Amino acid sequence: MKNKSLRIYILLLSVGAFLSSCSGPNDTGWEYAPNMYNSIGYESQSQIEKNAINPLGLNMREPVKGTISRRNYKTSFVQDDSSVVNDLMIYNIDQNGLQVAEATLKNPIPWSESVEDQGKVLYEKNCQHCHGAGGAGDGKVGAVYKGVPNYASDAYKNMNDGHIFHVITFGKGRMWPHGAQVTPEERWKIVHYVHRLQLGS
């Protein structure tokens, strides 16, 4: 009798918990260990509760006065074997400016074996899956995408610095933009290595 009463009590408690946790179609019910879902620390991209420290209760603060956006920040490159500093420029050519880029841009990083080797590593990490190890457009992803150029072919072996840099930045055709993944300095190093692939060696 005692076991039967205990079972009924547990059953009623379970049903009550179930019903109270489903009070409407948009109600997620009780959360088990809510701190696993909602971080106690303030995260800039989430607004779980009002932040008592920042103005207006926001987690993300306004940038400091005079802050320059990252895409317009002047970067510089110091050559490995000297103290020569080359400005990598503010890139203000928009995505429709491929012809302007071809006509005006020249690689600000002087060629060296070291720079080309770094470009090769970056190419292998960011480009090889589509363009292939030798730049023939035969990477594993390129085989699925189709239409990936062969750098050594007549149609592509004359692409200049500006063309390559602009296409890495904004993409072209089926190629997605990589400006957010690859810094200007890294893009220019990849440009040097792509020129190597254009020679077919």
C-alpha cells in the first residue's frame, strides 16, 4: 500500500511538472541548468539580461571616438632582410572595380624567396582545395564547383597583381570573397605565389 501511494505521488508530481513546463506554444518551459545556455559573463553579441555597467544596459559598447574601421586601417609590411616598410594601402576600390584594380594596383611587398614561400603556405591553406596544388583548377572542391581556372593557361597566365588581389578580396564568378579570411599582407603574398603558378612550374 505504501509503495502504491508513493508511485501515485511520483506520477502526480511528474504530470504536474510536465503541465507547468508547457504553458504556451512559444514557451520553452523549464530550463535544466540555465547557466549552460545563458552565459553569466557579458558577451558582446548577446543580450540576455540588462547590463548594469554599460550605458543603456547594453553589452556592446560604442567604439572609442576616432576609431578607424578595420578595412580602412593602414597596414605595413617590413621586409625580412631590411627595415624597409611598405604601406599595404587603404583598399577603397569597390567590388565592381576590377578594371580599376588591374590598371592601378601593384604588389607593395617586394618579391623574395621567403615571401613566395609564405605565399605558398597561405595558398595551400586557403586556395588549394579549389585551385589545386599546381594551380590547374583541379582541387577536390574545384572538381565539384567546375569552371576553376588553370593559372598557366593562355586565358589566365597574364593576370596581373591588381586582378589577383581584387579577386581574392571580392571573389569572381563562383569564387567566394576571401577578404575577411585573408589579411591584405597575406593576399599580396599569395599574389606572388600565384605568379609562380602562372609560369607552370
